[in-house]
Amino acid sequence: MKNTYDVAIVGGGINGASIAYQLSKLGRKVIIIEKGELACQSSSAAAGMLAAQAELEQDGPLFQLALKSQAMFSSLSEELFEATGIDIELTYNGMLKIAETEEIAEEVKKQVIYQRKWDPAIKWLDANEIRELEPALSLNVAGGMYLPNDGNVQPTKLSKAFAKAALDFGAEIREYTEVLSFLFEKGQVTGVKTTHGIIHCGQVVVAAGAWAAELMRGSGLNLSMYPVKGECFSIKTEKPIINTTIFSDKRCYFVPKRNGEIYIGATMVEHSFDATVTPGGIAELTARAVHIIPSISNAAVMRVWSGIRPQTGDGLPYIGEHPNWKGLFIAAGHFRNGILLSPITGILTAKLMEGKLNKDPFLSAFRLDRHKEMIF
Ligand SMILES: Cc1cc2nc3c(=O)[nH]c(=O)nc-3n(C[C@H](O)[C@H](O)[C@H](O)COP(=O)(O)OP(=O)(O)OC[C@H]3O[C@@H](n4cnc5c(N)ncnc54)[C@H](O)[C@@H]3O)c2cc1C
């Protein structure tokens, strides 16, 4: 029947595309429904860091999820290149998590000891050693944690590679189509109502990023989610001024990309769906950035942009099935780490939807009903 699929994926960001790839590889008939264009929201605003250890300082389900996903990038990059010809620009250029005061240095040194459990190559660099590695760093930098095995990707290319690989396995993508609500029958989801008509399907997965909670409200779930806007800019210099990704606890990072640009991010504006880039946001970010690498004040600004991160009340993404409606799944709420988490999100969500992980204890931390008050 026309407009009938095994699975409808709501949202064509990096997570929707990754899930589509995994499901269509398994032979499922999949459609991605996207209200704008593929990867038009957070997934194209990201810096593409794969910063499990720099972003997540505590062990726990999210940290373990991030480590597993991080380890998948090398083979994924080859797999997607072979399948689609798209180079996701995976670059293992290392990362420096810097400390700008002696007090923060003590904290970061503790993280070094802790993180070496997962990667013995991680080490502390003192003020002299860190400037030997990256001479452009200001004298304010007291030292830092060096993660030589860290890397980054080009997030839009990764989203497009997932989507193209899914298309090659028979998936369809419908852009400029918004999902308005779900259709249910006898405790089971049967389709979605969109701005361009009804789509029938046996399963739905909501991968709608920061917009997921609003849509899920129509299914009786009150997920604890909120948007966090982030503004960025990029610069280019005649000669490269840094090679390593530099990450400051003061909400500022520098990510050198393959094309010579350095992405500098990012502000954190909670509860804002307004993607406007403001002079105030860029000024605040520039002040922090110049404090860390003074020579960037003479660089050419290439672009400014913003994106909306999907945050959850407890900081963990939602990956699971609706507690009351069979066949309705969600994979959203990846906050600052959705690019890093996209490979594992695709694999786990596809397995869940195939009924292969229902009782997996690892996934219980990400269940939709982990807080009982979420269900109306
Ligand atoms: C400035 C910034 C920097 C970041 N840097 C990094 C980084 O370095 N590393 C990292 O791992 N992560 C980073 N992130 C986080 C990462 O970008 C997100 O976690 C990730 O992109 C979320 O992907 P997603 O597919 O879940 O959501 P999105 O990319 O937001 O995709 C959701 C899609 O759903 C669509 N949609 C919503 N509602 C509907 C509907 N009703 N019907 C149809 N379509 C709908 C939207 O249009 C959107 O395209 C950053 C984010 C920002 C903003």
C-alpha cells in the first residue's frame, strides 16, 4: 500500500539518519520524515568533537555509552566511505583540556589519573609542556590534560553519509514534512499524521532532537527536556595556529577542521528555541577565546551560526519504547554529545526495535519511564 512503511523516523538529524541506516541495513522499509532539510538543526551546528573524556567527567551509563560510541568511529568512517563515497573527515588530532588557574589545574590533574583507566596515553602537561605542543596558547594556561587519541568529524557530512547509506538500502526521505501527531489502535502505534497526509507504519521512532518532548506529549508522556542554544563562529588564518582541539572548562573550545577553519564554540543559552546569533553571544565567546589564544583576534572570521541542543532533566538521553504504546520509540536528548553518540544510538535503537534488547540492564538508564512522574 502507498505510504506504508515498517518504520517512520521523525527527524532527519544525525540520530534519525543513523537509526535509518541501521534499520534499512536489516531490511526494514524505512522513511525519514523531516520538517526542514536533512541535518538542518543541531546536527549541522555541532563542532564534531568526539570528546567522551573531556565532556563527561564521571563514570556512569552515559560515559560508558560515549566510550563505546567513540570506539566505533574508525571503522564507521571506512564503512560509510565505502558505501557512499562521503568522507566524514575523521581526524585524530588529539585534545587538550586546559586549566586556566592553579585551582582548576588540581581538578584536571585528578581527571588525568581517573581517565588513564580508560586510555593510558592520557597525560598531564604542565605550563611549559603545553605551550611546547601548542605555542599559541596564552600565558594564562596553567597546564592541561592531553588526550592524544581524541578526534573530530564533520557532523553534516556524517549525517549525510548515514542518510545516503540508508537510501542505498532502500530508505526514503521526505523533507519539508512535519509530523503533527501519532495514530494508535488497540495499544499499538499505526502511523503518523503529517502536514502532507497520513503515513502508515508498524513502528515510529521520534528522533526529533529538542522538539521531541513536545511531540511525545501527544502520547501522554511528559518528558523532562529543554533546549539549550549554542552560538559559534569560525576563523581562518594564513598558517595553522593550532593543531590540537583545545577545550576549556570555561565553555570555550577550538576545533581545527580539515579545510583550515577553526570552529570556536559555544555559548549556552538555556530554554531558548530562538536560533538567532546575537552580537552579545559572539562578543562573550570572542572574549573567552582571545583570553585563551590571543592571536586569534587578528584572524579572518569565516562564519557565525547557532544550534539548539536537546537537554534532559537528568542529563541522560532517552532511548527506549513508550511504556504504554507498543511500537512508539524515542531516541533524543543527546545534549552536547549527539554526534559522538550517533553511531551507538543507531545500533541500540535498531536492536531495541527488533526486540533484541528489551531487558538489557545497560539501557535501563535511558528508559522513557525512568521517572514515574513523566507518565500522565
Ligand atoms: C553549537 C553546538 C555544538 C555542538 N558540538 C558538538 C560536538 O562537538 N560533539 C557532539 O557530539 N555534539 C555536539 N553538539 C550536540 C549535537 O549537535 C546534538 O546532540 C545532535 O546534533 C542531536 O542530533 P539529533 O539528530 O538528535 O537532533 P537534531 O539534529 O536537532 O535533529 C532533529 C531533527 O528533527 C526535526 N524535527 C523536529 N520536530 C519534527 C517534527 N515534528 N516532524 C518532522 N521533523 C521534526 C528537526 O527539524 C531536526 O532536523 C553540539 C550542538 C551545538 C548546538
